Amino acid sequence: MRTRHELADVIRLFGEDLSRKTIVTPLQSNVLGKIADCRTAILGGHEEACESCGMVRYSYNSCGDRHCPKCQVLD
Ligand SMILES: [Zn+2]
């Protein structure tokens, strides 16, 4: 089920404010950045072609971080 708001949206909206109000370690900052950029044009994309029907699908690349909710789900 796709939710109306994603964690990436929250990070994009409030991540900078969070960094000002609390101590964010470099590792945490790195993970937050990966989650915000996951499956966006920032990470680039690729095309997948079905060997049976030839249908081509374009997808943005994922971040691959184990903390990322999008990368924890197989689709
Ligand atoms: Zn990800």
C-alpha cells in the first residue's frame, strides 16, 4: 500500500530544521540524504525490458541503504 506521504517527503521538508535543532551525526546525515534521494532523478535511472513481450519500463535507481523504507520492500 502506498501512503500519501513518504519518509523522503518528511526528510526533504524537515531535515534541515532537524539538523539545526539537534545533533545529527555524519552517518545519520548520510542516511537521511540517501533516503531523500532514493528513486529520484538525483540517483539516475535505468531501463528494463521484458524478454517475452519487449515492454520497456524506466525506473529511477534506488539508494540501497538498509535503513531506507523503499529499499526494504521488493516490488
Ligand atoms: Zn532507498
